[in-house]
Amino acid sequence: HVCCRTTVGRSRPRRSWLGRHLPKVISARCVSISVRNLHLLRSQPVCCAAKATVSLHERLARFVLKKTLASSPSAHTSTSLVPVNSHCEVLPVAVLKDNYSYIIVERSTGEAAVVDPADAAAVQRAVDNLPSSVHVRYVLTTHHHFDHAYGNKDFKAAHVAVQVIGSRKDKVHGCSLFLEDGETLSLGALTIKAIRTPGHTQGHLCYHVTAPGDSAGAVFTGDCLFVGGCGKLFEGSPKDMEASMKSLANLPPETKVFVGHEYTVANLEFVRWLEPDNKSAEQALQYAQEARGSNKQTVPSTIAQEKAINPYMRTEVPSIRKKCELESASSWEVLGKVRALKDKGAHTAGKKKD
């Protein structure tokens, strides 16, 4: 046990670091470490005596992810190229257990940007399979968690001229250029705009990519917005996430949404329980189940679809408020309750487990 001072100034005994943050996942193929829990490596409060161990924790995280990558037999999803408009197309790349990286290609120049290359080797293979005219200029990192940012340094090493973009507040792994909310980059004819979306992490960024004549384009939402869901509130509050949802909801309805994880079926099963009369969500669930049954991607969604099916964008809906027993509460309180219900698996209570 190590005594660590918390952010409110209290000291309390804590379980061993390994016991708290490296739960083992047993599978038929191998015994691996759960990548999903490594987010805590960069955000846990530590006392002065423990500060020297932070770099050790980071090195251990890199070691664990290397082992995880080495044991991954194949991509979790068969992906295909998505045309966004006449200037832009996007290739999802399935990495780790259920993550998506993305390659954004500007068609006229071949300039490209890679989003969240957690597995640099897998993303590089995908780049190599694109036409030889494609050349990567940027790595766009949504947040600091290792299942999104781990591959930044390795990808940069293979592409010396590449700029690694991220949030200063998130202290993104391998970052060489920080963007603030509203700042932009050019990629050929494309404009990439950073949108600060705190909640999952404090410095989380989404990237809105537009082209001349297309103000909708595509948005890359990392672990802020999922199809039918939102990210867990590891570092932010329900108020933070509600503000982030509003920022994204204000994008044009046709904006294509490319998310950080393949969580669609699980999210929409929760929506079925929370809002059983939502026919749009039921149709989206049926589509997602069919896609996953064929090992196909469920991205992209659109902002219009998310406003129709995603409870974190629908906190004013009376039936959702009633289910949460918060009929006169603020929107952020409803969002917090919906997230808490999802976290504790309220929709699976009483169901038989195989």
C-alpha cells in the first residue's frame, strides 16, 4: 500500500498500483492486460514520494501495449474507404481490441492526416496500401490515453516531416504542435479545425474537417462522442461533457461522425432500454447488429443521426428525464445520470449471463 495525497488534500491508503490499474483479461487466445484501463496512467494523483514512479508507469504502459499489439491476431473489423466529398475520403483502420484510427486523404494533392495511430505498424500498413501519391503530413491526436496516442512517436520516427498535433492541456504523447480550441490547419484544400471537447479528458480535442463548398465535412470525435454514446467521465464532469455535446450538436446535420471505438451495438442496446419508443435508435441498432454480424464497421454516423438516437444529445427528451427520475433537472444532471446508469449496466440488470 502507498499513501498518496489526493487532489483535495487528503491522504489515504491505496491498493497497489498494479492491482488498481492493470486488471488481467483472460481470453481463449491469450492472457493480456486490459488496454482500456491504461487511461489512468497519466491522470492519477500521486504524492511527492511517488512522483519518481510516473515515468516507470509510462514505460510499463508502453511495454504492456507492445505485448498487446504483438498478441493481436488480426484487425477486429473489416473496414472500407468512405468518400466524404469531392475533396476528401477517409479510411478507417481497425486497431487493438475495438479502436479505430483513421487516414484522411485530400484527393487532389495526396496530402493525408492520420488520426489516433495507437498501433503505428497497422496504420503504416494501411498507408502503404494506398496510392503512392499519398503522403502523411499530420498526426491528429484526440487525447492522451495510450490506446489513442501510443503510436505517435513510432509513426513520427518513420515520417520525420510529420507534425504530431494535440492538446497542450492533455500533454499528448509525442506532440510537436499544440492546437487550441478553434485553431485550424490546412491539408491541401481541406481545413482542419480543433474543437475542445472536455469530459473524457480535460484536453480532449475533436477535429472538424471541411472543404470548399462543404461546410459539413467530417468530424473525428475520439472518445468524446460515440455512435449512440459518449466517453466515460474520467477527468471531466457532466457539465463538461454536456457542453462538448452541444458543441458537436451545433455542427451541420450532414457532418459525418468518425468515432474512436466500435461500441455501437452495446451503446444502442442501452438506448433500447432507456428510450424503448425511439424508432430511429431501434433501426440503427438493427443496422449495427447486421454490420457487426458481417464483421463490418458501423462508422460513420452523422450529427443528424446522433441527435435522433444519442441520449447524451437528447437530455431534454421527457421520456429520458422520466426514466432518470430527473424531470425538472438541468441537462447536465440528466447527462450525468444517463452516464451513471450505463456505467453500472442498469439495462442488463436481471438478465441471464452466458
